[in-house]
Amino acid sequence: MRHIIISTSDCLHFVMRRVAVFAVCLMFVTVVVQIIARYVFSSPPVWTEDVARYAMVWTGLLGATLSFKTQSDAVLMQSVFPDPPHGLAFFAKAVQSVAVLTFILPVIYFCFVGLRGGFAKGYLARQSGLTADTLGIPMAWISVAVPVSMIIILIHLFARWAGDDTVEETAAQLD
């Protein structure tokens, strides 16, 4: 079971990294098209701003999953507690897990279930009734990034519990 959880987390990380890079490239290309069309042709396409905005949403949320997997996110109390196998290190990981679960579980819940308990009033259900004006697609295609990213972070958390301690070695040092 441990191997399945860690390999699922690794596979999701691999795929989400590619999707996030694609979203960044899409955002860049649409912004460049808009700039060229606006200042060279004086007629920018109306759809480029929305595509860039929605690509930025997907990039940000998928980037959160990538940084959580590689532990390059803002780590809670890293400088306060010692490294494992010290007992306080276990406590720090438990506090971090509780903080992550406190944030993620309600977000996932309310993506599907409304305040009064019905599935029809959940975040995704409300968004599926709306349409992006310039693109003509349901807003649920954009809004689905929220539960997808939260579920992926939850899977990465399960992988940490299973023993996956992936740390990004190529991270730039700021100090």
C-alpha cells in the first residue's frame, strides 16, 4: 500500500508539472498575442485576457501542489524544531499535517457540498451554471482546478505519511 501511495504521488507530480508548464506557456503566448494585437494592430482579441487569467489560476493552484510535493513551500516551524529522529520533529510534522488538513478538507468538502448540505449548492455546482462570457465555456472547467489541486495535495500528504520525503535539491538558496 505504501508503494502505491508514493508512486501515485510521484506520477501525479510528474503529470502536474507538465500541465503547469503548459499553463505558463499558454499564459505567456496569450499575453504576447494580446500585446502585439493591441499595440501593432490596435485590435486585441477579446478572448486572450480570459485565457491568460484562467491559465494563471491553473498555474498557481498546480504550482501549489508541486511546491508541497517537493517541500519547497513555506514550511511551518522548520527553524524551531530539530530534524528527525528527535521527538519534537515528529511533533512538528504532526502540527504541519493538522494545519494542512484544517485548510484542505473544508475546501474539498465545500467544492462538492453546499452550506446546507446539498450537492446542488456546492462550489462546482454553482460554477457549472455560469458561463465565461468571452469563451463560452462553463466556469466549472476553470473552477475544477480548486478541488483537483486540493486532492493532489492531500495525496502528497498521504505519501509523506507513507515515507516519501522528496525534497527539491535544486532549489535556490535565498540566504
